[in-house]
Amino acid sequence: MKRLRFLMVMICISFFVVTAVLPAGTAVAKEIVLNYATFLPKTHPETVSLQKNLIDVINERGKGKVVFRYRGGPETFPSSDIGDALHKGIVDFATAVVTYYQELAPGVAASRLSPFEATVERKNGVYDYIDMMHQKGGLKYMGRCNPCEGGDKYFYTYMNKKPMKPEDFKGLRIGAAGSGRPAVEAMGAGVVTLKLSEYYTAMERNLVDGVISVPLAAWVAWGIHEKTKYVIDHAFFQATGLFVANLKSWNKLPKDVQDLIMGRMIEFEGEAVAYETRKEQEARKAFVKAGAEFYQFSPETRQWYYNKIYESSWKHEIERHGKIVSDFKALLEKAKK
């Protein structure tokens, strides 16, 4: 928290120093500067892709009107604090994981349970509902950073033992950092609470039999695919990283600038599906090269697996946040028909 207050002071000082040294009568440029941060490092492939395909395009199209300035990643804004920095206006925009700011905007973590692709969510009312949940917390939902083909097909479970039927999960130790915990408990396995930074050691030293709810490309980027024997090849959940704005910052922007930013965001969501698909294909090749096996369940076990994941997750979110989540679930069910 002290770090966030310090950053706010420094950004304000920078503004006043720049304006103070201008000669009298000099007109201050009207270009709007928007500060943004990311929950992943600047050099991470996902941050590089976002910068190139979203931010740089907005900056090019918005020359003379608006420019995004990068203010740092987790080395400056710890992932658990980035939602707070956004909420307080220390930055105007950020990529953030919903589980890290769900207390500011109750219900937003349920956005991972939508079965629709991002482009469809903008047509069937799902985007608007997720935006409403954000706005109740003083935030503006821009869109998905990792839109996936098929919607909720982003996360996998990685194992060093090979369960094939429901009873095989009993007694297994499965690591989870957050969103996967209810599912592990529902399957009858033992939950081992892990930080993301602990995944590699846990798999390498057999402290767990597996880890749930991590995307393929991230597992490869961390090198853990080399310590993994099996991947349960039934994907689930939407990506939990979203592009979000401070609501006051967003509302202050002129309409044409809002249209420019949101217009590119919508384009990005459509274009990024192909990138995410290629990224997953490359990750699969890395797993196979390392000797890991992708395998699937029988139809009956597959249904059991998905039921446990989704029913437990909905139950968890509704117990925590009540009507705002149950209404979201009803909206999704209606949109499926």
C-alpha cells in the first residue's frame, strides 16, 4: 500500500514539474495521457501481444488525441494490489485477474464461467452484465485479454498420476491457487493451496499429484511441462485476465476517444482468438516433446468432471456474492436457448 501511495505522489509531481517549466503563454498539448499497468511482466508474451495489438494500435490511431503510457508490471504493482491501484486512480487502465479485485466488484470472478466467445458476449447481454458488476465497484470493463475459441476452453489440469474414473480422484493431492479449489474438493481429492510461484517445485518434488486451472501456454512458459506426465484434455473456464479501466477516468474521456479505445478493444477480441489458438497449439507441441501425454475420459467421466467443476464453482460464487451472481447465471442460461 505504501508503494501505491508513493507512485501516486510521483505521478502527480511529474505532471506539475512538466507544466511548471513551460514558457509563459505556451499552450499545453491537449493529447490525453492514460497510465496503464499489467499484472504480467512487460516482457511476458501476453503483455507483448497486448502492447503490440491493442495499445500500440490505439496510440497510432489516437495521435494528437490520446496516448497510453506504461507504468509497470508486477515489479511495480503486485498482482494482488493492481485492482486497488486501478480503483484509486493511480493508473487509469490495467490488465488484472478477477480473483485479485473481486472484493471491489463482487461477482466479477463468475465471468470465468461464461460459455460464450467474447464477440458473442457483446451481442447477448453478457458483456453488459459483466460491465455492470464492474461499475458497481467504480471500474469499467473493457474486454477479455485472452479471448478463447469456444469461450470457456482456457484452463487445464496437469497430473503426475493418471485418474481415469471418479473414484480415482479420491486421495489425490491436487494443487490450486484459487478458482480451482471448489472443483478439487467436489471431486473428492485433497486441496493443496499453492501460490503460482510454487507450482514448479510442487510438481518437481511430488508434493502434489497434480495442479488444476492453469492455461497450457503459462505452464510451458514456467517450464513445468518438463515435470508433468499427463494433461487431462478437457478444457474449462474463460481466461480470468481482463482489461479494465477506472470508471471516473473512463467517464472523463471525450466520446470520440472512448469510441476509439472501445472500437479497437472489440477488434482485438475478434483477432486475438486466432493468436490464442496458435499459442495453445505451440504449447501442446512443447508438452509432447517433453514426453507428456494428453488424455481424455470416457463420456460418462467427462460429464462427471465438468459437472464437478462448474456446479462447485457456481455454488461457491453464489454463496459468496448472492443475487448478483445467481442473476448472471440465469442470464447465461437464457442466452444458451
